[in-house]
Amino acid sequence: MRARHLLLAISITAIWGLNFSVIKLGLTSVDPLILAGIRFTLCALPAIFFIPKPDVQWRYLIGYGLVFGIGLWGVVNLGIKSGLSAGIASLVLQFSAFFTILLGSWIFKEAISRYQLAGMGIASCGLLSIISIVDGTVTTAGLVLVLMGAVAWSAANVINKKAKTTQVFAFLVWSSAFSPIPLFALDYAVNGSTGYSALVNQLDYRAVLSILFQVYPNTLFGYWVWNSLLKRYPVSTVAPLSLLVPVFGLLGSVMIFSESLSANKIVAVVLIVSGLGVGLYGQRVLSAVLKRSDRCPS
């Protein structure tokens, strides 16, 4: 990978990691579901008027929009609002990789390798390390909600795979149109008009910057660049860089919210990132090492 493309890819992982802290900033004055609703409204509008509908069935657009918008980001927002720190949320959400493997095994009959099982085991030890954190940055409700968001992300991945679209940006824009109304309706059903009154009276510059960051650098620009790199380079070259997301997520929370880096958190990061590495790339790395050793003269 060229140096400028590598720096670009790392920049995107930094944006995605920092996004969790940016979300938390927005939640100081905007209800979680309303914040997600505004985010996906701006992801869809006005772009949907200029980008042709992707060549996929409507059920995939609707399903992806509902699962990605509500099941993932609506629920993750609720988890952060429930007391889970932005850094820990970015780390826990990475379990979506393993949930995707399990769903793929069930739906697509894909075999689960020993490396994937080993990775799940290692990452699960990291989750236990998170549960043992007692500094106030972890709540049971927040942890459960973000794990639910990870399940939803894996379901969104399955929908995306079934859709078989090559028009990734158009798919993202058009599917986003189906997220806002249910999100706004859910907030009204739970909180009545309280959240909307607060939005009018308490909206501040932090919330505005949070929304703009989530929509443009994080969602539209980030996914467009990432998928462009995936088209240019092998998946095995680009995808491993996503392991940096929780690292940047925790660093962002440390810088913005002065989150303490306890030993348990460092252990959790090492275990979960290592588990992801083993589960997703262990077989590939071992094969590459064996192939190289075979080529070396004895």
C-alpha cells in the first residue's frame, strides 16, 4: 500500500475511533435516539436526490437502514448515555466481528475455524476484564446495550452480503433514509415531547459539531474512502487496519473526557484486539509464514 493511502486508512480508523467520544459530546444535550435520527437524516438528505438508487431490492435497503440506524447506532447511543465510556464502547462494539462469524455459520453454513474459536476465547477474556472495571466507566446496562449493538452490526453485515451491492456509497445513502422516522417515533413513544423540547432549548455548539462530525467525516467520507481502498488493494491489506479503531476510541476518550487508563482496561484492549487478530487473520498469517519458510533455502 502506498504511504499516502496507508496514512489515509489510518486517518479513517482514527475518525471512527474518535467518533465514540464525539457521540458522547452530542448526548450532553440531545436524546440518544434523536441524535441518531438527525445523523441519518443528514446522511440521506440531500444526497439521495443526486445519487441514483443502487440496483438492489427495496427489502435490503429498508432492512439495512432499520438495523444499522436503530439496532446499531440508536442502541449504541443509548449504551453510552447509560454510563458506558466512549472508549469502552468502541472496544466492546468490536465483538460484532465474532457475531458476524456466528451468523455466517448459521445463515451461510460457513465453517468456523479453530483460529476463529481461539480468537473468540481470547476476546471473551477481554470482556471479563471489562466487567471487572469499577472506576465508574462501565455500567451493566451500557455494556449490554453496546453488545446488542454489536449483534445488530453483524446482522447489518449479513444484509449487506445478501444484497450483493457494489454501489456501497449509494447503498449507504439510500438505506439511511429509512432510519430517521422510526428513531424519532421511538423517542416520542418513550419520552413524549421532552426530548424535542430539550432539542430546541438546549441544542449547543457541541451537539451541532457532534452531528456534523458523525454525518460527514465519520459516515459519508469514512465509508467512501474505506471502500475505495478496498477496491484498490486486497482486503487482507486494508481490513487489519480496522483493529486500530478501539485503540483510537480509547485514546480519544482519554484526551476528551480524561478517562483513566487502568490496568484492567489495558489488558482488555490487548486481549480483545489480539482475539480479533487471531480470529480474523490467524490462518492467513500462519499460511504466509509457512509459505515464506518453504521458499527459504535450507
